[in-house]
Amino acid sequence: MSLKEEEGSDTPRLNIAIDGYSACGKSTLAKQLAQELNLTYIDTGAMYRAITLLLIRNGKIDDLSHNVTIKELGLELVDINFETDQHNNRILHINGESVENMIRSMNIAKHVSNVAEIPAIRKLLVQLQQKMAENGGVVMDGRDIGTVVLPNADLKIFMTASPGIRAQRRLKQLENQGVATTLEEVKGNITKRDHKDENRLTDPLRKADDARVLDNSELTHEEQLKLVMNWVHQIK
Ligand code: CDP
């Protein structure tokens, strides 16, 4: 599909899938592309983080078994959606409550990969994500987007950056958000999550065969966007 065709209202709009390691800048790229191409940004990691928050609140976080059901977790009526605020940020709401600030804490980061390996939770969120993308026009980031959620995405990107750079970037981001932590703690968390995400049984983090690899260790935001926009323009 050409970008021109995409402007016609009858033509399905682009879907872009971004996967990759923890804290490698997926959401920064996704936001850049959403703005540049007028797409809707969907942060699937935020959805796993929000479910983690609910499980902490309802006291289920410490005894999660692999085959637990959505009903047993008390999640059968959960309502998850993104709303756009006045600054054009996409804010995650869960059961009507804005949880954006709460889901970035180190406590959520500690538990989220255990929650994300439960098949019933993945099934619930994957279905919801596919529904969000059914009319096209989304840029979605996560771990299984190119492989499971949007296997027919128009462009798939697999992102990475060196572990040291990722830890530094995440520390800075958390400090800006007022989260108290250290480089050691951030590094440890990133390493553990990557290992869990790559080795879980259901929908592990994996590069889709047709994904383009983007290592942004040495790239500025502008250089990264330029590179990816070249890929977008190559989509036929
Ligand atoms: O921002 P960061 O890269 O650190 O992580 P995130 O995108 O907020 O995702 C948090 C966690 O959710 C990941 O470490 C995965 O365990 C899980 N996740 C997943 O399993 N599948 C996705 N599509 C997105 C996130």
C-alpha cells in the first residue's frame, strides 16, 4: 500500500509492529511514527503493567500459577482502554481509572514479566490488542506484536540497543518521572525481564522472520526516525 492510497477513506491504513528488548526506546519510536504518519499509538506493555497493578491490589500477585484462569484472577469484567488527553498523550484507563503514573514504578517492573507469562492473561490482552488494530492505522509496541498480535503488519521493526545504554536511558526516564531507583536496580530489572520474556513458553520475545532490525545504540532520535521513515516509504 502506498502512503497516498492510505489517505483514501476506503483503503485500510498502515499497521506498524515494534518489538524488542526492555527499555530500548520502542515507545519513543512508536510516538514519533504515530505523529509523523497520523497513526494511533498502542503501548501493549502498559496493558501488562496495568493488569499487574490490579493483581497487586487484589492480593493475587504472590500466588500466580501458570494455568490460572481470568475468573480466578478476578479479571473477567476488566475494562482496559486508552484515552487521548489534551496534550495528545495516550493515557491508559483501567476500569475507568487513569493508571499511567502508577504503572511505571519499580514494583510493577519487578512483577510484570511473571504476569505476562500466564497464558490466560496473554490471550485476554492479545484479543483486545487485535480488536484495537482491526481497522488499521496503529503503531503498536511490545514483545509479540510482529509474531502473534499483528502477523500481517505492513512494517515490522525489531529494536535493540546495548544493555548499558538501555539501563542509562531508563534510569534517566525514571528519574524524570520522580521514581527513586539506582542504575544497579534498573540494570538488574532489565536483564531479568529480557531473560523471562525471551524464555517463556507462550508468545516469547522473538524477532519475526520478516522484521527489520533497528539497533539504536548510536542513533539520535532524529536519525532513528529518518531511517524508519525510509522503510515506511519502501512499503508497497
Ligand atoms: O518499557 P519497557 O520496554 O521496559 O517494558 P514494557 O513495554 O512496558 O513491558 C513491560 C513488560 O510487559 C515486558 O517486560 C514483558 O514482560 C511484558 N510484555 C509482554 O509480555 N508482551 C507485550 N506485548 C508487551 C509487554
